[in-house]
Amino acid sequence: MAHSRWLSSANRILKHYVSTFNPSENLQLLVNYVVKVYAPIWFRNKQNTSLKDGPKHIFQVIMYSRFLPKNLRSVVDSFIERNGFFAHPKNLLVSMLFDDRNHIRELALRRIIKARKAESSTKRRIFKPPKTNFSARDYTEIIVWHDCQVTPPPVLRHIFNEDLQVLAKDKSWEIDFPCHTKSVERCVKLVTEA
């Protein structure tokens, strides 16, 4: 494995821990993080690779990382917020539209239609991660909706409102966009070098 890959670092931390007779407190904390947060999320990403699962992954990272002491949690939280692109309203709306719960799908449908009505075709949209709500109890609450500029998801732009209403009632349809791909993993080395 390439040295720059995160999975390699996690494996090396665990290997070092297993081979250390009396591990330090910092090493134990790193091992706890790998076992309680990184590994479960890594497997979750591999198992649920669709775009609609991205916000749920972020929510799980938030939930799993709450065991950390407050000073370390603030470091992790700032990283989650800075890289939480799946917490953007566009991505949350897609995930909500595919939710198993009827009321969440209906809420997503209403928000998408409202955003479409308010959208101006000439206005430039700026994509930046919103402020994250770390006390959320569900992935639909990881942002404060009234503090965000909600715009319709681009992946649904070719679907008319009437068709969206039908699709929101029928949860058997799927979306075929990955949230994490091999090409992203290949770019990790280049980004690290940059």
C-alpha cells in the first residue's frame, strides 16, 4: 500500500499497538479512534457506495467520534465540517428523497420543489460546506436548514416535479452515482504530495 493512504496509516498504528508491550496513552487513543471511528466508517463506505449514502456516512462519523475528549473532538469536528461536502443541502436532499421513511421523502420533495421555484437560472451557485450541527439526532438534522441557501440537486435537474412526486411515493427506484470511487482513492497520493 502507498504510504500516503489513510488505510496504511491505520494499519500501521494497529500493528504498532499490537507489538508494543506498554503502549502510551496517545497510542491507545489513536487505536481507539481507528477501531471505533475510522474502521467502521471505512467498511460502511465500501458497503454503501451510493451518492444517497454520503450524508448518512457523515452523520455516523459524528456519532462515532463523540467518545473523544472535548479538546480532540474539536479537532475532529473542524475536519468533519471542513470536508463535509455531503452535508450540503443538495446532497442531503438526494439522500432524503431515497430514505425509507415516507415523511422524510415527502419533506425532501417539498424542499426540492420550493428550491426550484426560488432558483434563478442566472445566479451563480457557490458550493461550500455548511455549518455542521454536531448535536443532530438524525442525518437530516446535520445542518440548520434555515441558515443555508437551499438549491435543487443537480443530479435531479432532468426530472420534472410531477415525476419527482411519483418517485417520492415509490421507494423502489435507485440512483447510480458513487459517493466514493477508486479514482478518488488514487488521487489521495497526489493530494498528499501537493
